[in-house]
Amino acid sequence: MLKENKILEKNGVVFFIDYNENIPYEKMAKYAILSLKKHNPHLSCAVIYCNDIFNLVKKELNNICDYLIEIQPVLDTYGKIKKIANIFQIYWATPFEETLYLDSDFLIPNKISYLFSKIIKEELVFGNNCLDFRGNIKLNQYAVNFFSKYQLPFVNNQMFLFKKGNKALEFFNLWSQVSANWDLFYSNFLKTRFEQQDIRIDISMCLKLTDNTDCIQKSFLNFVDLRPLKVNYTDKDDQDFYKHVNLWAIKKSVFKCQNIILTNPVHYKYKQFLTEEFCNKI
């Protein structure tokens, strides 16, 4: 049963969905929440969503999450490949004082409530590294070099923490402006014209312009990233790569990649992993 969003809870997990006809984020969020609740039954979660024109989010998640919060999109994302322009609205829509944001394409095989201890002193916490399935640090040197070229701090966007307060409010206010005018910000501050908006550039630029780069922590927010390090432009969805990645659920919300049991949150991205057999074990 959904909770009423009247008084802010102390902490919880938030997912954001802007309806995308090409990617079933509502189904991804469903299995992210089921795996999250298996290992963190007392941790509340909310799905903040917009543009649910076919009511798919409501149908899929109404009995799964604790809060289902529809927002009016500030920016139009119709027809855009990356529907990220409205994600900044989670600051005002979250039902929690302390929020852990996760992309919908995560699976959670462990307890994660300890992460909130990191925002006792900080209002914003971002990470800039991730792991391969063996648990080794996975460094995308190409991405690091790209950010360095534009004098921006390298940061991940798939998972981050924030707490209600002046520092976080300043960051999200700026993010809202960057998101609405990304081409202007990119051309003025990066001196380059880009074809489309990029969420990591947005976050990195906002952290730099608000003097919050110290919020990026190297040894924090570790997650397993199954994506290849380099994009193959002849195979943009990395389908050929993922054909050789063996990810399966061996029992309720316990996941293996190749022959190794995963103990960190898993960012899988590839929707074809969600077969009926796989989902029945989440």
C-alpha cells in the first residue's frame, strides 16, 4: 500500500522515470525495488515519474514501491533519445530528508542502508569509480581524459546521495538552469558545441560551478558496472558485447556474473537480461 507523502521520512531510495518508448524503465525499476526490498526490507523507496502517457508506471509499480510520485515535467523531452532533462526535479519531489538516487537499471544484492552514514556531514555525495564483476576498480580512461580535456571533475551519475539543505539546494537550482539551457552552458563554459545533453557533464559542471567538487569521493558508492569500457559505434547498444556476458539470478535476489557471486549493486543497463526466467528469481 502506498504511503502518503505528507511528512518527509528520514531517508530512502529514489528512482526517476521519464517515460521512454524504447526502454522499459518501469519494469527495470520494478526489479530494482524487488531486489532492494529483499535485502533492505525496512528501507523505503519512491519512484518519481513523468510523461506516463500509457499509465505503464502506475500499472507496473503501484503495489511495488512505497511512494509513487507523479510530477509535471518542466522541460519537454518528447522525441529525445536521452530523457534526462527533468531529473533535477527529484530534489523537490523526494519524500525523504536524505535521498539515495539510483538509476532504474540496477539490481541490489546486499544491504545498502549504511550508505546514509556518508551524508551526516555532507549534503551531496557523488562517486567517480566503479567495479568490474570481479571486484576490481574499473577505470574508464577514455571518459577520464574527456572530462580532463574540458577541465571538469570526473563523476558518475548512476548513484548519488543528497540531503535537504542550502548546499544541495544551490546545486539542484543550478542543475535546473543547466538542464534548461545546456547548449548555452556547454558552449560558454566548455567552448564546444555538443549534439545532445549529457547528464554527467551537467552534474560535473554544477559541482564545479558551486565549488562542490570535494563531494566526489573515490572510495564510495562502489557498484558493479557491466557495460563495456568503450562504445562500439557499429554496435551502439553493445548487443554483441552483452551476448558474452553471463548474468543470472541463482536464487532470490542473489546474482552471478560469469562464475562470481556479486555483492555490490549491479548496473546492468541491457534490458534483454530481464528474461522471464531471470525475473522470477528476483
